[in-house]
Amino acid sequence: MDDAVTESLILDLLECVASSERSYEEVMDAWRTSCPRLPVWEEANERRLVVSEEVNGRCIVRITSSGLALLEQRRPSPRSGVSRMAREI
């Protein structure tokens, strides 16, 4: 699988995790694969873009600051662009 495809899917994963709190089970149902050519979850973990942590007895997947930075760099939201422009003014 092309690295650009994997990178795009990693960004999709980051958007998914950043949009709302996700349980580990929910993320695994959607993103884990046994295909060695499509290592989205594994790659995101290795690059420390996401983290799994226990919260109130549940395992939650969250985006890390590195993941947020990558997501903002590659797919800036319209809201963040406005914020950036406002800071420059």
C-alpha cells in the first residue's frame, strides 16, 4: 500500500479520535486490521499520535499533542485558520 494512502488514513483516524471521546473497543472495531500493508492503527501508535489510557474503568483512545499538531498541519480546520488570522491581526 502506498505511504500516501496510509498517511491519509492515519489523518482520518486522528480526526475520528479528535472529534469525540472514543473507547478502545470502538476504535479497534473501526481501525485495526490484520493486513500488513495497511498499518494505520499500528503506525499511529508507533509515532505516538494516539494514546490509550484508562478513565473511570474504561480504556479510552485520545489524540496526543503530536497527533493534534500533525492533524492541524495537514488538515487545518476552518476554525483554526480563523483563529490564526485573528492572532496575526
